[in-house]
Amino acid sequence: MNISYYLHKKELNRDDLVFLLGRTEPEELDQLYCAAREMKKEWVGNVDYYRGLLEFSNRCIKNCCYCGIRRGNRQVGRFDTPKEDILAMALWCYEQQYGSITLQSGERQDEAFIDYVEDLLREIKSIGNGALGITLCVGEQTKETYQRWYDAGAHRYLLRIESSNPKLYKTLHPQDGHHKWEVRKACLDALAAIGYQVGTGVMIGLPGQTLEDLADDILFYRNQNIAMIGMGPYVVHHNTPLGKKVSEAGLDSPEERARRLRLSINMVAVTRLFLKDVNIAATTAMQTLHPLGREMALKAGANILMPLVTLPQFRNQYQLYDNKPCLEDGQEQCRNCLSARVASVGDTVGWGQWGDSPHFFNNLK
Ligand code: 5AD
Ligand code: SF4
């Protein structure tokens, strides 16, 4: 069976997803990405939306084996962005017509943090009379906390499942009772029950991850009714348990990195073909593995970009993986650079719009 059979099939099943994810021949990849781009045009248009990404603190109580700001990494200095600066950045995003802002940090569950975020949300919400959409990405919390933040003005929440396979998830996290797949999944359910637009995603090209796992990740997105997807390649961070293991096993070669990038772009394309009306981000990790990684993702069906608005003096302390791009840039440069990337693939920017996933509203009908 050749690839066009699959690209014209009405309903793709798990085996079809596995087949499409595993394509490697350039002509086949061209056809796959073209079909996904057509699907993007039909369902969400050739318009890309911006979410200013403000990484406001790198303090984290978790110890994920892959992440450069894990609690156990003592080589990284910890920072908190002063509240005035966060508000100034939110105002800047509003003035730049970014439409919405994403507040990201490491995970904390203490009362002081919960109160702080709640106040912050109310203050950001008052900018332009609620004009700026707010996405939160601050980890696992109780349902009560999620509700408080929703009431304070957050309407979208990103929490990656990292892998839909609980066994694989186990290999990526310490077994200390604080890194449980079931808890992560319950958080996604709680967020949806409250009424958030929920985003999730996975890392791609992880040691031990199969094409079947990736197909199951896409099925997980569908079963969870996910509106927004942020996924990208796994990238080594030198001072992490997983990064060291992968490097020592010789699994961080240029060929391996190219494989992880290709798989990531395939995931974007197949997810677009399968889920049609969701928002899919072209993530920074893709650009880490190839200078044009984000453009490739936009061409293969992604429609969201997250220009960094993290203060330049803190950017090098928020490195989840090695060689993160844009460390030297200010927010102006990130804006202009991404606009050029959008134009280069023939898309336009949805300035000043929230750019909600049509899926969320199609679902409510
Ligand atoms: N490579 C790629 N993505 C990573 N993340 C954390 N560490 C890495 C890494 N080494 C991703 C995780 C997390 C998100 C905030 O960043 O998926 O959910
Ligand atoms: Fe903390 Fe998130 Fe990094 Fe895990 S991935 S260590 S929760 S910042």
C-alpha cells in the first residue's frame, strides 16, 4: 500500500498512524506534510497565532530525569521575576497585539505560590479590560487551586503528559511517590471538568519509545478531548540523569538528533491529519535540533508560535535542555524573527486575536 492510500483514508486507525509516523523517504514525507498543510488550511486557516511565553521562575519541586531545571540540578541559579516586570511584559504583549500570554514556571504547590499566581492573574486580566488571553503552565495542582486560578482569569492550561505510556513515563521520573502518571492524568481531567481549554503534549524520540507509543499519544489526545498540543523532540541536557545516560550510550549523534526531529515533524503532521481542528505549537525544541525546525512544523500543520518574552537576564537560567535558541535575544528580536519565519512559509499572523482552538468550541456545540 503506498502512502496516498493512507492520506485519502476517511478514518485512520492505530496501525495507519504507526505507518504514517514511520515514514522516512523524502518523497513520502513531502506528501505527508502537504496533506497535513491542506488540512490545516481547511480547518484552522493558514494563520498562525502568537502566545508570548514568559518563563517567570525556575524554582521547581520536581526532579524529572530529563529536565535542566530539575530540583537536583545545583548548578543552576534560581530566579523569580519581579512582579512589576511580569506585568510590564504582559502589557508589552498586549500592546504588540499578541492576543495572549503563557505564564510558565517550574512546579510549586505552596500556599504562597498559589496566592501569588492568583493575584498575578487578576492584575494581568485588568490590562486592556481582559483583552489578553492567559494560559497557565505551572504543573500539577489540586482541583481547588485550578478552580481558583480559573476564577482569577486563566482560561487555558498546558500540562504535558510527556508520554501516554505509564511504563515509559516511569522510566523518565524518579520513583519517589511524587511523579505519578495517574496524578498527571487526573490533573488533565480536573482541568477539563473546570472548563479550561486544556493543552497537553509529549516528548518525542525518547529512549525506549516506539512508533506505537507515539500513535497512542495521538489517540490519548483524542480520548482526552485535548484542544491544544505542544510537543517536541527530546533534547539532551548535559547535567541530568537521562541526558548523561543518552550521551554515554552514544545516542546523541547528529543522526539520532535528525531522527528525533523528523519524528517530531511527523507527529505534528499526523496529529493534524487525525485531529483536524486543534491548535498545535511549533515548539522551540524543534529549532534546537535544526535552525528551520519551527518552519518545518508550520509547514506540516502547526499553527501556534510562542515567542519568548522571558526577561533576557533570566533566559540562560531557564534551560530545560542544551542549546536552547534565542538566549541572547530580547523580546523585540523574538517578535520580528518569528514574524519573518511565518511569512517565509506563506502564512499570516493572527494579530490581536486569542486564536482559540476551534476544537474547543466545536465540542461545546
Ligand atoms: N527536552 C525536551 N523537552 C523537555 N522538557 C523538559 N525537559 C526537556 C528536554 N530535555 C519539556 C517537558 C515539559 C516542558 C515544560 O518542557 O515536556 O513538560
Ligand atoms: Fe520541573 Fe517541569 Fe522540569 Fe519537571 S519538566 S523538573 S516539573 S520544570
